[in-house]
Amino acid sequence: MSKKIQILLFILPAIVLVGLFVYGFTAYTVQVSLTSWRDVGFGGTFVGLDNYIRLFTTDRVFKTSLINTLKLTAIFIGVTIPLGLLLAVLLDLKIKGRSIFRLIFLLPLSFSFVASAAMWTWMFSPNIGSINAFLRAIGLEALTQPWITSEEQAIVCIAIAYIWQFSGFSTLVYYAGISGVPPEISEAAKIDGASTFQRYMRVIIPMQKPATLTVLMILLMYSLRVFDLVWLMTGGGPGTSSEILSTFMYRTAFNRNRFGYGASIGTIMFVLSVIIIIPFFLKLRRSEYE
Amino acid sequence: MNKQNSLSKKKSGKTIKKILIYLLLTLAVLFYLFPIYTAVNTSLKSNQELAYGPVSIVKSPEFSNYKDAFLKIDRPMFNSFVITLFATVISSCLGAWCGFGFSKLKFKGSSLIFLVVVLGFYIAPQSILIPLLRFIGSIGLYNTYWGLIITHTAYGMPITTLLFRNHFETLPNEVIESARIDGCNYFGTFFRIALPLSLPGFAVVAIFQFTNIWNEFLYGLLLTQGTNSQPLTVAIANLKGTTVASWNIQMAGVIISVLPVLLAYIFFLKLIVKGLLMGSVKG
């Protein structure tokens, strides 16, 4: 067997599987998004960009989903990055029981989103849930909230659950980044008279840019694809107040059987995915040729 | 005198810092553990005791809740074990195979192909769901184990290939070259030299895949119906709808469902951390 064929056989499974399941399917989705296909059977007529025009001009739920996706992303990333950095620094200080703390911070990562959704629905349940029960028990009845049953708070509740579930990841990446700072650099700052605080603020944290880029990329990707938490905690409700793109797409395509319209939301999500990964792609290419 | 004063000042400053550090750590621990505490606490309460609320610590633990929950999810749990086992083994093996190709058998353009494969990991699944359902249905695998095994294998390819390529990059090329000189073709080199040396990599990839597939929900929701081949996550999500307000049973189910991965985290944290970092940082 020639060398070339052998090499091809090695990389063929990846090319075939990813080629079909990711890129082939995406192309198919784009194609479906240009049709009016709905309900059982197959086909629907070609309608050009009608689905997209409707999404962006008249569809209120789509607008809500888009805004909620952005809101969720902003809260999720806005908290997760500083929190991860803070916890990583705390772990890096000389503390007792570091490995226990680290395990505790990473523990929620082991939970499925389904499990977290159930747990946090229970936490945020207004009448019998843990948080309001806790507030009543310590005499802070006035602070009890409607949580997930409120149109304004639902998306914030979901963001909190998401932060709980996923912040361990950013702690982990930052911790690895901080541990990777050569001790000589830290020592040099010490000799120059920098306090521990200054050492972190001026030397160690500014060196975490690659870690931040990595975390940012992964968190962006995850906040676009989050589905389980919203689907199970609020079902996009009350009303459509906490609907996000991923749940709106699923509901449109598979609960209402409007495949053409759902495919156009899926296509928009593909475009958003690509926009998120472009900086990543550029970084990868650069390091490839360095 | 003065010196002593400043020394004690310095010391008390240090104590304050220490207190601050541990205070922050304690707050973080509370944030991460409180939901787990209420879940476990609730799962052990009888219906009667549940009426007193979820926070007060359970007085007479009702372990039968776990039995009740288990009886509702035993079949989906078995399904999840089968699906996760097969998908993990197949996707890890294919990842090793392809990762070797992309790492040790480079040719012009192979790094570009590799990049395109890896980027598949970052595409939101919503952009492929409609054709996925149609495809799995048209090959007769809707509502079967194999439908989900194939799906998880396919969408696992970018990450398993990436993890194994990174692993094989740490193997010196000379090892491969010397095997070639000894008359091995690429297949022989892979099975006799690379594969035995990649066992640590296998552990990392397998545990990464196991945790991801066990916890996955969306594909299970899309590709199954009824309990025949439904994965555990979907069954747990359904507990909510079928049993009216029995939070204790639901929480018991949740605890049972997370145990396998939770135990993996506790016992194999090092491997898991390695997988998470390799899958992201070196991405």
C-alpha cells in the first residue's frame, strides 16, 4: 500500500465524520432555511430569504431571544472571568487545604446541566425553594424574590446557575496560567519590594492574557450553545421572557415542526459561532507558523 | 520599642490579610456547596419533613427515596451506561488513530485539514439538529442506542483528535522513524509503537469523553422517545413532569445521576484537569 493511501486512511475517519456531521449538515440547514418546509413529509417550497426577513422584521420572540442571549452572555462572562481569576489567585497564595478548595470549586463542573437545572429550580422556587426558605429562616423575609417566576429575574437566575456550574473552568485555566509563571519573575518582583498584592496586580495578572483569551472564547461558545438550563429551569418563560436563541430554535423546529423557519435560526447561530471562533482561528494559525 | 511596634503592626496586617483570604474562600465554598447541600438534604427528607422547608437539616433520613428514584430511572441509567461506554471507546480509538495521522504523518495541507476538523467542535449544535434528526431517522436508528453512539462519536471527533494529536506531539519523531527503518509500515508503527506509548493519553481522553457523554442532554432529547433508549439526563428531566411536586424523589434521582461523574472527579481529578486544559489552552 502506498504511503499516501496509508496516510489518508489515518485521517479519513475524522474527515468523513466531521465533514458529514458538522459541515455537511450545516450546509443542509442553510439550504432548508431557504424553504417553507413545515410539518411532516419533506420539502416545502423555495422562499429565498423570507424566513430571515421575517425573523429580523416582525418576529418579537426572536428579538427577545437575541437580547436574552446577549444578556445571559454578558452576566455569565462578566462574573465568571473575574471570579475565576480571584479564586485562582486565592488558590495560588499559600493556603492550607488547597487541594480540597480546588476540588470544591471544580465539583459543579462534574454535574450535568440537567442536574444543575433541577437543583437551581429547587433553589429558586419562590414558595418552597431553598433561597427564600433560607432568607425567611434568618429573618430577611423582605429580601425574598419571585426568582424564576418573574419575567425580569428569570434570565438572571439562569445566569447564576450557569456561573455556579461553569466558573470552575475559568478558575482552572487561570490557576494553570498563574502556576505557569516562572518563579524567577515573581522572586524578582519580591526583591524589588513589591507587596504580594502588587506582585499579582502588576506582574502575574497582566501575564494572563493568553489564559483570558482562551477562557473568553470557550465561555462565548458555551453561552451561545447553552440549552439545557433554560429549557428545564424556565422553559423560556414566563411567557417568552427568558427564551434564548438555542431554545427558540428547538421549539420552532421540533415542537412546532416549522423546519424551514427553525433552520434559519440555526443558520444564524452557525454564523454567530463562526464570528466567535475567528479570533481563535487567527491565533491558532499564528502559533502554527511561529 | 519602635521596631517592635512596627513588627507587631506588620503581624496584625498579615493576620487581617489571612482572615480576608479565608473569608473569601469560605464565601466561595458556600456558593458552590449550598446547592449541593440542599439537594442532598432534600433527597433524604420524607414528604412530611419536606413541608418544613428544604434548608433545615434532615432529622430522620428517608433512604427509601433513593430506591423510589432508582426504580424510576433504572432503565435510562442502563441505557446511559451502554451509550456512554460504546461512544467513549469508539471515539477514543478513532481519536487516537486520526490524532496519530495528524501528528506524525504530516503532509502539505494536513495542518489546515486538522484545523477544519477541530473547528467543528465550536459550531453550535442548533445549526445541525434538523439534518441530524433526518439522517438518524433515515438510516433507521431513531430511538436506538446506535443512533446516539454514532452521534456522540461524530461530534466527539474534533476533541478526541485534538487531544490525541497534542499527546502524540510529545512523542519524538525519531521513535516513529526508527520503527519505519525496522520495516514497519505506518499501521505497524501505530499499533506496535505509538499505541502502547499513548496509554496515558487514552486515560485522559476516555475520561473526558465519558464525563461529556454521560452528561449530554440535547441529542438524547432529540433522538429518543420513551424509555427504551432514552439516556439518564432526559429521564431526570422528565421526573419533574411526571411526579407532582415530589422534590425529594427528584433530588434523589439527581444525586444518583451525577454520582458516576462526581466519583470520577474525586478519584481522577488530575486526568480530568489535564483533559480540560489540553482541550482548551492548546486548542
